Amino acid sequence: MSQGLSDRERVAWLRLARTDTVGPVAFEQLLARFGDPAAALAALPDLARRAGRSGPLRIPSEAEVEAELAAGAALGARLICACETAFPQALAALDPPPPVIWALGRAELLDRSAVAVVGARVASAAGQRFARGLAADLGQAGQVVVSGMARGIDAAAHEGALPHGTVAVLGGGIDDVYPPEHRPLHERIAEAGCVVSESPPGRRAQAKDFPRRNRIISGLSRAVVVVEAEVRSGSLITARLAAEQGREVLAVPGSPLDPRAKGTNDLIRQGAALCEGVEDVLRALEGFPGLRERERPYQPPPPAMDDAADSGLRERIRALLSPTPVSRDEIARSAGAGAAATAAALVELSLAGRAELLPGGWVVAAEA
């Protein structure tokens, strides 16, 4: 794909990105296999059928994605595809990047140096005060502050950073304001900062959307600071994703008597840098090795020959999968197959709803 997309290419790109069971990993591999979204779309029904899908694959029509584009334009938002020069450099470095994002507001903020500040929704007054002050200090130091616009720490971080630049990443569409009382905050961020989402406008966030949202929060940032978090917390997922992406992870220590400090204290125990103020964050950024960037703008590999997997290989690979993530390389070794044939089989199984492809080269059996 070229750096600039025609209207027709943009529609095909979005149709492929919105197709049922096509996540970022399958999207990238389908582009690598077929060369462009239109060719991949034409092949999808047969790929899903031969891998054992029982019903038809849900592929959005051109009219449906044109309606999404119109809805975004009506909000004043911009769709940015991963192959375009305007796509944020930090997200383009992910393996793989999200195929598309919607941006409402100052999209130029997405290419500035950024730090994520995240934490508990039911946050203490002291934790919110710390997050607000840290975000203001980071903004004064030239950093954009990224968070998820949730109650508690997220909202405090956005408030502190608003005069300098802040990015809110949402699980639903860019117009999905949750909690409802954050509508004024959403409006201020859309005007002075930027609201970002991988989801279509109008979509209400579901539980499955938040891991994707957290991946974008960490992906946009050079460092992630966790202010308060219980031991089972979405903020800890963001911290784990940041570490996997090669970002810096910092945590604010707290009292062992406060359950909201258990997650952050455990992060420090596991090797996260201690954060007591902006100096700690800036010191971590000084040692930041830089993003493991792909060539920008993101380009899929040149189209390969159609390494279609035979049914016997698909079934051998499916039998190797379990709810425990395993690497594609390990699957290829166990199946005695080449990397290209294994990748082709896994994409077909994912289209059939029988496997789930995860970022970082991992795969699990899809839930029955």
C-alpha cells in the first residue's frame, strides 16, 4: 500500500479492519499474504470456510464503512490508517500496530513524547492529588500525558495535563463518554488535547475493548506511571503491556495497609522504577533506549505466494492449541511445518473462530 490512500482503498482498508475475527495480527498477515485489502477481502469467505467456520463470515459492506466514515467526519474526527504518514510513530512501532485509529482534536499531539499516567478508579484523595500534580509537572517538562479518562487517577491526570497537552484513549468510540459525568472533561480534551479510539464512532465500550485500549495507552507512551492499583487491576495490564512493548514502567509506592498500594508496590518488587515525582520519570526517560521502530509509515511485507495450508496441517495445528498462549514458532516446530504455512493456517483458523492470534507472536485456542 502507498502512503496515501484513495477513497476506495480507504474503504477496503476499513472493511478488512472491521471484519469479524480480523484483529491486528490477522490484518497484518492477510496484507502480507495478499498484498492489499481488496484482494484479502475477496479471499476471506473461502479461507474461513475451508478452516471449518460453520456460518458466514461477517464482512462489513462498503455502505457500512462509508457510514462510519461519515459519522466520524460529522464529529470532526479523523480516521488514520496504519500505512499513512500521519499514523503515530509510537503506535507504528508496535508488533503489530492497530490497523486504524480515530482521532478527535489535536492529532499532532500523538507524535510528541508522551508519558501515560494510570491508576485506580476508586482512588484516594492523596493519589488523585499526586496524579494531578505529576501530570502538570510532566506537561511543563514538555511531555504529553496519556490516560484512559476513567474515574479517579485517569481523570486527575487529564485535569493536571490539560493546559499542556493530554490524550484520552477510549475503549468505545471517540464519542462514548463514560462515566457520563466526564462529558465536560471529554469536551475540554477534544478541544485542547486529543481523544483517540480504535473503535468505530457510536460504539459503546464492552469488556473486550479495554485490553485493546490499554495497549494503545502504553503504545503511545515512552513510559507508564501507575499511581494506585489493586492486585487485579486494568492498570497493571497496561504496565505489563508497556514492559512487553519496551517502554519504561514506574510505580508510586504506597502504604502496605492500603489495598490500592498492593499493585504498585508489587510492580516495584518486580523491577519497576520507583516514582516519587517528575524527576524520577524524566530520569527514566533519559535512559530510554528508544522505540524499536518499524519503517515509518507502517508497510506490510511484500505479498508472498499463497502458502495455503492443507486441511491436515490446519487440524494438526488446531490440536496443538490450548487456552495457554504459545508462540507461533513453537507451533511450527511441533507441527513440523514451515513458518509461512503455519502462519497461513493460523490466520485461517482465526477467521473460522477456532484460534485467537495475539500480539507478540502468541496464539491461543479460541473459546468454544
